[in-house]
Amino acid sequence: MTIGDSLKKSEHVKTKEKFDFFHDERVRSIFYQLLTAGIVGWIGWYLYATTAHNLEVRGMKSGFRFLGVEAGFDIDFRFMDYTVGIGTYGDIFLIGVLNTLYISALAIIASTVLGFTVGILRLSSNWLVAKVALSFVEIFRNTPLLIQIIFWYTGIFSLLPKVRNSLDLSAGSGAVLLNNRGLYTPWPVPGDLLWMSELALVIAVAGVLVFKRWAHKRQDKTGQVVPIFMPSAALIILLPGTVFLMTGSPVGWDIPTFEGFNFVGGATLPPAFLALFVALTIYHAAHLAEAVRAGILSVSTGQHDAARAIGLREKRVLSLVVVPQAMPAIVPPMISLWMNVVKNSSLAIAIGYPDLVAVFMQTSLNQVGHAIEIVGMTMAFYMFVSLTISWLLNIYNKRVQLVER
């Protein structure tokens, strides 16, 4: 028998193998997945049925109809219209969501900028700068966030001068004032033609993106480096600025003025907001600084030496060579840090900032009941925001990953 005949015989034997339903790997895989899904579904149904029965036995209310009931308490810091006795608990939920997102977004931006700055300074060749950055990290990273929030609120912002002795932060113009009741700043009042300036800004940003893409393609083809920053900055500033001036500067300013016992007009940020913002920013920046330092150290020193050898300055080496290669190591811990900023903002309840937990899961729950629905909605909000942050940063993380050849 030749080798070819034996191969044909073996193939013929394989084709005649019987299909065993109970021992087939694909069948077992599908069976176990269905079994797992069934068990999870049964557990969910059991918990729901048990909870509904217990609520009925105890005469407790259930359902989400309470969201349309008029709320009987006021909120001093909010971004939407609300009137006591007219606004509903659904409005309270939205106010809490907006307040939480506002403080979280600002803290994420500020902590990211500060964290990158401190992380780079940790590697400075200047001994004093490096030690100051190290002290910042060790002090604020190893102190509980709740203690920091209370410290900034009771030990700093609550001890500021009274209203009549407010600190003027605007070089004597009286526009930006700080006292123990908060920070008072001017608030813009848009005019009728402001939309033209906004449209010009959108066009300028689009033009910058097109110009940047063209510059990169030109550099790839010819090797010629086209300056991007200065033309882009000029376009973003000059085009909307020109339209703004030609339309008569359609923006007014509501300046805070002292009347009676307090300032009236403008925008006000209460001490609780300021304390929470500073604490969230510093605490998470200290954690991010170590991730940035570790990411930079993960880049081979040969990359730095090679960039210096071709004539790049130290700042350009850091921004064009080192940091881009360090980002794959920085982004994963930064994802967790951004999510922690949002979740840790719930500690605002300790100092009275009206976030979602304070106004919805505490005050609203005490007044209207419906504990399961209120707690469930609050948990769903934080989970949704965390998953959104994780999804967006994972997309960015895939783009900055180094592709091995």
C-alpha cells in the first residue's frame, strides 16, 4: 500500500466518524451557556418576586410613580429651574445628576493636568523640584479622601473672611470675590448675534482638524515638518474674534454686587463645591502622578538618547517621543482613576454639596420612601457613567497601543 492510499483511507475513516450529541464540544459549550443563563435568570426572578412579596406584606410602596410627585425641599446650587412645591422628585434626580457630572468633569480635567505635571516633575533633574513633587504625592496619596474633603471645607474655605471683607481675586476690579460663603464671579449674558461667533468657532475648529490632517500627510510624503500650533491658534482666535467684534460684541456680563448682607448677581460657587473640587483634584492627581512616572520610566532610555541625537530639544523629546510611547502604560490606570473621581464625588454628602447621593438617595428617600427604586436608580447612574468612561478610554487606549512588527 502506498502512502497516498493510506492518506485516502485515513480521510475516509474521518468522514465516517459518528456525531455524538452528548460528547460534542460545541453542544457542551452551548448547553453550559444556556444553563448559566437560566440560573442567572432564575436568581433574578427569585430576588424580584421575594422583594415584591416583602414590600406587599409590609405595606410599602413600590414603583416609579413617585418621580412625578411634587418635592417639598429646595436646593441652593443647581443648573436648572426648580421651584419648591412645583418641581418633582424627577427634577431632583436630574439636579443631582447634573451637579455630580459637573463637579466630576471639572475634577477629572484638573486632576489629569495636575497629575501629568507632577508625574513629570517627579523625574526632574532638579533635586528640590523632584522632592517637592515626591512630597506632594506621598502626602495626598496616603491620606483618606474623606479627611481631605473635611479638611478643605472646615479648615480652609469655612475660615475665609466674611462677606464684607471678601478677598478680591481680580486685581481690585471687584469682579471675582472669595469669602466664607463661596466664590463670586461674573456670568456672561449672551446677545442675539452670539450664535454667529459660535458658528465661526465651530468652523475654525473644523479647519484646524483639516489642516492638521493635511500637515501630517505632507510630512509622511515629503518629510517636511509643517508648523501646526501657531496657525491653528491663530485661526481659532482670529476667526471667532473677528466675527465677535463685527457683530458688536454680543455678550454682556452680570457682575456680582454687594446688596444687603450678601452679593447679588453673577455666578456663585459655594464652599462645599470648592472644597470637594480641590480635594478630588489633589487626591486623584497624586495617584495619577505615579502612573505617569511609571509610564515614562517604562520607555527605553535609548529612545530619549536617539531623539536628543537628532537635535530635538528636551521638551520636544518629552512631548513627541517619550510621552506617546508611555501612554499605553498610563491609560489603563487612568481609566480606573477617572471612574473613581465620579464615584468618590459621592463623599460630598459629608459637607453638604447637593450631589445625587445627597439630594436623591438621602433627602428624597427620607421624604418619599421607595428605597429600592431610589437606590437602584442611583447605582444605575454611577454604573452607566463608569461604563461610558471605560468604553471611551478603551477606544483611545487601542489607538495608542504600539503595533509590533
